[in-house]
Amino acid sequence: MRRFILAPDSFKGTMTASEICDILADVVKELVPAAETVKIPMSDGGEGMVEACLKLLGGEKRFASVTGPDGRPVRCPYGVLPDGTAVMEMAGCAGLPLMEGRLDPLHATTYGVGELLRLLSASGCRRVLMGIGGSATNDCGVGMAAALGYRFLDEKGREVEPFACNIGSIRRILKPDALPDLSITVACDVDNPLCGERGASAVFGPQKGLLPHQIGPLDRDIRAFAALIQAELGADVAEIPGAGAAGGLGAALLAFCGAELKPGIELLLDAAGMDELLKDAELVLTGEGRIDGQSAAGKVPVGVGRRAKRAGVPCVAVCGCIGPGAEAVLHEGVTAYYATSDGTRTMDEIRKTCREDLRNTARQVIREYV
């Protein structure tokens, strides 16, 4: 039987990965009625991580009330897998959509991430898999650390509020008496370092609302903070791949929690048994909301494409829109990419037609490759 593997990420703000899988499967069945479709809703560590893990591994979805990125309480989803491991998304605590358009990267906080970690520990959890894509924050994880009991002092020994705008004032880091007893694996969707031209502020800051004149000063403050972390905690995080993810939360999880960073897409592909599934596959369909130059740094289409390339199976990406540098994915295992929109419509307009747009684009792909 002809096998088609469907392994997309969500299209942020419009369709979940599971919805996309269902639409792609319908199109395959329509055009290739005898085909077998294998649905693997994916996540690289951002939005959809909990759903993807529960779909692949089973378990129970739960919710917790924590502090959102703008200080208001949010209902954050997380999962508990059959082996007791908790799966969480930082986006559920501090994600960009939770800001509802009111971007404020100098004050947006990761405090809720630390609150959820404390809750998980108190409930008896000892292992956490955390996705850290899709953040609204650029606070280098000081909010999370504060929720865990860390204190930050300025040169006069005064308490510093844990916001990005205050990072440059921090001169001392005081550890809590005890930390949650958790082994944390971080599913990271990018390989960017903490600072510099590929760092958290320069690359991801603008989409969170950082203005051009704010990027350089905040990057310098975070670089100095990284040096302080190394001096006081013994963790050299500045250049570690993935440290710049989620506005520096990757670095904070390493330094303050002893976490381990891994490519999120690889964790899920292994859990799905992708290499075995590819042995008899005819075509792989993947995708994400926007394919651009950043997609080659660890996003779902490239992770899937690399596995497909090793197996000699064509891999086509269907995305919501195409951004600058998208051609980089063609060197990373993606055979071709198609967009359902030209990128000129508003999100409200896209939401009205996104499912039919995806269906029509998928029909075009199947007709060309089968």
C-alpha cells in the first residue's frame, strides 16, 4: 500500500497540527483512495507541544492557573504522560498570543513558567519536557527564576524587579534555599546563541515589539548578565546553541535549573518512530505557518526534511506564507515548499478561508508528486 506521512507543525493562530493532518489526509484519500496516511502532528517546542506529545505517547491533559506574560492570570495547559513525565509549553504561560497584540518586551515576564514548574514539583512530578518556542518575552528568564526563589540585587543591594528593562541593573544573584526537584529537558526550536547578531534580542526581539534603538542596549545588558551568571553560578551560557530561544529562557533553564537543551523536533520524531515509518513511504508532507530563513535553524519542516532525505523520500512543505530566506530549507531536505497565502492578508481574513486554502494547496501538491 502506498504510504503518505503527514507531519506538519501548527499554523499559529489558525489551525492546530492535528487539524492540518486531518485536512491533508482527506486530500490524499480523495486523490489516492487506496493510500495509507500516517498522521504525526508535530511541534518543535512551540505551540502544540503538549498536544503533539499526548497524541504520540498518550496521557492526560491538565490545566493550571499561572501568571501570564502581561501579569494577568492565564489558564495554562500541560500534559502528564503515562510514565509520569510532565509536558509543558512556555507559550502556554508566556506566549506571544497571550499578549493579545499589546506587545511589551521590556516588561513581559516568564514568571508563570517558574510557577508551573513549582506546581509540577509539588504534585510529585520529577521529570519535565518543556517546549520553549513562541514566547512574548525577552527577559532572559529572570521572571521564571524569581518565581523559583532566585533574587536579583543591584549595586546597592536593593531588590531588582525581574523584567528585561532591569537586567542591566543586576549585580548579584542570590540562590534560593531549595529548588524544585525536577529533571528538565528543554525542547528547543532554534539553535541561536544568547547574544550577538544571531542572539535573542537581535533576531526575535522585533517580533515581540523591541524597537530598533532598544535592541543593542538590551543585548549588551544580557551579555553582561551572562557574564554575571558565569561568575556567580558557574554556568557559561552565552554561546550555547539554543540559549537565545524564548528571549533567553534557554540560557536561564540551563543556568538556574540545570536543564538539558535538545532540538524539539528530534525528540518528537524519535518518539513517533519516524525512521521506521519512512522505510515504505512514498511522500512526506510537512509544514508550518511561515517558512523563512529561521526555519533552517531547527523548525519542524527542516527536522522532518532531514529525516526524509536520509531515507530517500521526497518531502514537501505546505506553509501559510513564505518569508525572506525560505530557500535555505531546500538545502536541508525539503524538496519544495508551497504557500496557502501570499502574505498580504490580515489574520482575520486568513482565518475565514485557511482550511479551504490548505485543502486546495494540498491538492496541487498531491497532483504534482503522485
